[in-house]
Amino acid sequence: MLILSRKINESIMVGEDIEIKVVDVSSRAIKLGIEAPKDIAVHRKEVFDAIKNENLASPQVPQEKVFSLLEYMKTKGER
């Protein structure tokens, strides 16, 4: 784990296109601003874990059924 010290309005770059900026610091919390491309999902860890668990609990559709449905839709001219 990398541990860095930052002050208000200082940033950390993750790769070339994700910036994490310290917005505010209080005795109870640190507020971070995150700028990332729209195609990158940014969630709090507990939300990320809940999404992951929900996805694991959801029924899985076998790949061959997906391909079969796509082929059927092609024959009917649907998209």
C-alpha cells in the first residue's frame, strides 16, 4: 500500500486521467474530489462491494443462450 501525505487542494494522479484531490479536512472526515473519465465507475468501497455481491447472487445466463438469442434477433431483423 502506498501512503501519501496531501494538504487541501493538493492532488494525487492515478495513471494519466484520474485525479484525486483533497477538498476538505475536518476532525471527523476527509473530503476527496475525484475526476475520472465517464467510462470509469467510481464508488465508495461499501457500495462497490454491494454491487459485486448482488452481481454474484444474480442468476447467470449461459453463454450459448445469449448467442442463440442474438442469432434469433439477427434473423428477425431486430437489434
